[in-house]
Amino acid sequence: MSSKKSVLVLGGGFAGVEAAIFLRKNEMDVTLVSDRDYFYIYPTSIWIPTGEKTREDVSVPLDKLAMAHGFQLIIDPVSKIEAAEKRVTLESGRVMEGYDYLVVAIGQGKITMPGMKEHSLSICGAPEEATALYGKLDKLVAQGKGKIAMGFGGNPKDSSAVRGGPAFEVLFNVDTYLKRKGIRDNFELTFFAPMAKPGQKMGDKALDMMDKMFQMTNIKKRIGTKIVAFEADGISFEDGSKLESDLTMFISAGKGHPVLEASDLPLSEAGFVLTNEYNEVEGFDCVYAIGDSANLMGPDWRAKQGHVAEVMARNTAYNIFQHSQNIDSKESYIEHLNILCVMDTGNGAAFVYRSEKSAKMIPMPIVGHWMKKGWGWYCKMSKLGKIPRLPGM
């Protein structure tokens, strides 16, 4: 029987995969449980709607990652977490218990609105939705004209659970795509959001630059009014107005995952697992929460992003190993909090950075697009161990 400490990692996204990889580097016995059999690279899925990439292009089979790093893999959604009893039940009925440490990284749920599921698609939802976006856009292109609306929502209970960047990216990519086809003038593109200053997290300079980008690309804006419902032909707002749309993409704000809400874990008002800065769930023995599952501490502009999830994962792997060796040493994620994004437009990009000390948005025509493409390749190859990891990436 192995004398190594065992770790059960729940979730096959950025946080869960990174935790499994770095726990294995520390010679722990690791079992990763995921509801799908591939790791999906959401930041590069923005090119699926325009046909530049497919789901396969932006995915890595989890069995290949498991083989490369030596962790056990179970494909079976989590149905129940009983953290105090150190017991996790999977949808198949299989019960996982007897592990030494638990790392919760199953992501988050989504705030739902009337008609949202029936009449909108998200680039940050199930991977199948990105492919469906491609299908709907392809039909409109075949028609030669149409009205396209893309936007995102907020969570008044947690400002960190908003994903605005991908909405901007897909919108600008669609604009570039239609221009290349010579039919942009036949389409009405509109960005919409209920808040008065969507993208405020990036800083005031970035907001000014975004306004200029909208003007240059002739993309309309409908902001500052609460969304009432999504309908087959558009979006209805609280003031009685309606935005007509043949294709609606909407990234709903995050909230607690239903499995977490039904668990015995302590939760924030928005339903995220409460942890300290070391990602420990206080009051529970050897239980950690990372990534979108965890309540994110920090300033008002903080945001749940993949690179923050990976910092949490690497720190947690370190903290678990040190704990297993009875060494009092821990790493905090607080000092690593920032917003970092290469906002792609299909023909270039803008480098966005926000920290406690600065906020900037730097245009990167042409080269920015290829930098993001290069990062996508790096992400896949480095995760598989085929190329070395760069420090901090």
C-alpha cells in the first residue's frame, strides 16, 4: 500500500488540471474527477464562432494529461460533497472516500434569466454552445444580412464573477470576419450590458479606448438598463425597449455551483466557497477550494480569470505538500491578483493589465492576434509536458 498522501481533485478545468499537475510534481497520489473527458481552453474558444477553430483545436484529452503526469482520472460528474465526512458521491453512484486531502475546483453556476437558455448562447458556457454560435452565424452569413447582439451580465452579490472580456473579443472577431467577407455593411452589430460602465474593471483609460474601438467598428451600444428577458427575436429591457437580434450571445454572471450550494461547505452570499488567502476552507480538515468555485478575496476590480485559478492551484499544491510534511509554510494568492488579458479582435489585439498600482490597455495591431494564437499552442503543449513551462505561466 502506498505511503504517499492521497489527494482528490474535483474538476477538470484550469484550476483542477493545474492542481493535479503540481501535486504530482510533489509526488502525491492524485485522482482527478471531471464531468467531461477533455480540458477546454476557454480563452481560445473565441475563434470557434467564426470558424477559425473547432472544439477539438482548443481541447486537450484528459487521459493524455493523466498519462503525461501520472494522476488517476475518473470521468463522472460530482453529485454530492460531504466535506466534513470526507466523502464525495458521483453521478454514477460511486463514492469517493478515504483520501487525505480534497481540492474543490468544479467551477461555478450561472445566473439565469427568462428566455436565456432558449434564446441565447454563451462563449463561456458549455463548449457545445460555441459550436452552436458558429452554426447560427454561418446561416446569417449565407443570408447575407442580419442583426447580431452580444453582451454580458453582472452579479450584484459578487463583482468578481463577471466575464466581460470574451464578449468583447467575440464581437470584434465577428466584425473582422464579416469585413473580410465583404458583407459587414449588411449587418447590425450591438453590444449590450445592464451596467452603466461595462468593462470598468479594466480602468478608465481602457474604457475610453473601448469606446473608440466601438466607434471605429460601427458597433452600437445598449448599456445601463436592466435586462428583463431574452426572446426569439431579441432582448427586452426594463424601460420597455427592445433590442432586435437574429443571433444573441450573452455571458451570464457566475454564482455558486448547484453542487456546492447543496454541500456542507461554507459559502459566500453569491454561493462561492469561503476560504482564507491560502485557499484553505477553515473549520474543515484538509479541504481546499480554488478557481471559480472559491470566493475571491481582494479589491473591487478583482476578477475570476484562468491565470488566477492557476496561481491558486499551484499554491494549493505547495500548501498541501508542506502540510503533509508538517512544515509551517504557505503561499497566498492575494499578492498575485491582477487582471491580465490579450483582448483579441481577429486582426490584432489589445493588451489589458490591471493591478493595485496601474491600469493599462495597449493596442497591438496584427502581432497581438498571433501572440494569443501562440499562447494557445503553448498552453496545450506545456500542459502535456511536451515543452517546458515558462516561469509564472
